[in-house]
Amino acid sequence: MRQNLGLVVGLQGRFAEAETIVKADLPADEAAANVAYLKQMLSRKDNPKVGAGTVPVAALSAVPTGR
């Protein structure tokens, strides 16, 4: 649930707050990587090929646990 909240807050451009929220469930480096990736995705609206193919390590390790 907090990951979804962090995503919504990040989509609103409140990146520092989003990172604080996701740090409750992820290590600080993974939370920072996820927020950095979100910033990158939001900044490439006009040029979707910029940064294509790069995925943060935290996104690759996130596996749903069924909780």
C-alpha cells in the first residue's frame, strides 16, 4: 500500500515526500533509485526514447510477496 502511495505522491511531483514514504518498506538506496527512475520517466514526456532501456536495480528486485 505504501509503495502505491509513494508512486501517487511522486506522480504529483512531491519527490522528497515520495522517497520518505517508500523508505518505510525499502532500503534507502532502493527508495532513492525508484524515485530517480520516476523523475526520469516524468521528464521524458516529450522524448520517450531518452533513457530507454534503463531500469533501476530496485525495480528488478521488487517481487510481490502476496501480503
